[in-house]
Amino acid sequence: MIVFANKWVFQHYNFKFVFALTWIHTVFTWVGMNVLSQIGFFVPKKIPNVKLIPIALGYVGYIVLCNVSLNINSVGFYQIMKIAIAPTVVVMEFFMFNKLPSRLMICSVLVVCMGITVATVSDTVAISNSMGLIVGVAATLVTALYQIWAGSKQRELQANSSQLLHAYTPHAVWLLGVLVPIFEPIGWKDAAPGTLLGYQFTWDAVAAIVISAMLGILVSLSTFLVIGTTSSLTYNIVGHLKTVIILTGGVLVFGVRGLQAAG
């Protein structure tokens, strides 16, 4: 749902500010988790900031690097790097925790990755320059590390998914708040069309952004719930099911051309 909501915000309402939308999502998640704690959904846990900053950096890092990778690489290479996250998780967990899945599970992951590669990569897998390769590999490594931390930090800090998300989200809000003016045209001096301050926030556009942000709370919470109760590898396989849903729903909702335009 959030993929379609974001696409609607970007395409229908022409809100092209990816980092600003991510910051809004994170703010809503912060507020939402505070509301959930107030109504007794979970009991907040005090966690030292020094232990929270790494996972906040991982969250912001994977968002920034994935978006930069999409901007400077072909869609095909970007998709390959996304698919590479699952085997990267396997390798990193082996070196970090000496943890290795069963041989059957490894074979299953390889089959799934091969199938998703054939199904999703329609663009030429071209690497435009060395910087594109570096950013693409960095995005894969940081995303895998963040997903591993989403599970391992819950065990290390003895905090459940809600407690950990509630604790580190404020740090992510501040980090993204610093990055938005760097990556987005704010329009401090001239609020012209195409800048964030020059955007026409109609009621319909605001409603669409709010719906997208509300779904963002569910995505963030479900990510930690799935990884915390299963594993980061399982989360990646579930993510491939998301790809199938996106392809099917995209054709039904936006048509073939709309789906292709979304990459």
C-alpha cells in the first residue's frame, strides 16, 4: 500500500521531494510510537544514545544511498543491487555472528534471487561510472547491515521491536532534518515552483501525504516485528512477495505504462 501511496504522491500531486517525504514519514512514526506508548501498546525503555546512534545512522544511510543509487545508476543495476541484499545478509551474518543458514535455505535463496532477477530486470544492467558502482555496493551493504541490526539490537538491548523503534526514531528525525536541505531544493531565497517552499500544498495533496505517512508507521513497525520474530533473511524473502504484489497491483491501478514510468 505504501508503494502505491508514495507513487500517487509523486506522480499525481507532483511532490518530487523524496527526502522531505521520508522525513515526514519519520516524524509521523515518532509521533505515532509516542501515541502507542501512551495508550499502553508498549512500555518505553530508556536506551543510551550511544547505542541508538548506529542504528539511526544505518536507517538514514540506507535511505540516502538507495535514492542516490537510483538517481545515478540504471534501473536494472539498481534492481540487481536490491536483489543482492539477501545473499549479502547471509554473508554478513556469517562474519559478524558466525551464523550460517542450512544448505537447503541457501539454495532456496539463490533460486528466489535468480527468479526475481529474471522477472524484474527489464532495463539494461549498465554501470554508468565507477561512482555508480561504489554507491550501489555501499547501498547494498548498509541496507543489509541495518536489517541485521534491526534484529540483533533487539536481543542485545533486550528491547522489543516497538521499544527500539520508539527509542531511535528521534535520532533519525534529526539526521534526516539535516540532510533534507542538502539534497532538496528548499527555496529559502526564492520560493519558486520546483522548490519545497514553492510547492502548492492543496488539501488533497496534504491528505495524500498524510495517508502515505500513516502507512509509513505500519511499515517501520512491521519491519522490526518481522525481523525480530524471524530473521533479516526471512524479511528479504517476504520483500520479494512485495515485488510480486507491486507488479500485479501496479498494472491494475496504474496500467503498464504507469508501472514502467515508476521503474
